[in-house]
Amino acid sequence: MINPILAFATEVAKIVGEWQKTSQYRKMSTAINSAEQYIFVKEGSGQYKDITEKRRIKLLAHYRKRFFANNN
């Protein structure tokens, strides 16, 4: 009973490992990271706490473009 479950879990781990090597996964990770950075800039938190308004606008545009470029 345990052996089929272990075999299934092993196969799933292999599939997930292979998927993580694909460009689709890398694009998804980049899109998620860009969205997180956009939120941090928008809220003015973390490393973006003390940036100028000009820099804030530039970063918002950058992360927005990056998100939509990788969110396919």
C-alpha cells in the first residue's frame, strides 16, 4: 500500500523539478517578483521608504512594464 504512494510522490517531485527548469516558471517567478516590488514602491515600504517622488514614478513604470512583459 505504501509503495504505490511513494512511487506517485516521487513522480510528482520529478515533474515539479522539471517544470521549475522551464522558461514558463522563470517568467512566472519574475512576474511575481515584479508585482511584489511594485507594491513595495507604491506603499513606500522597505528599501523604497526614502526615495524621491521622481524615482518612485520611474520605478513604478519599470516594475509595471516588467510584470506585464512576463505575465503571459
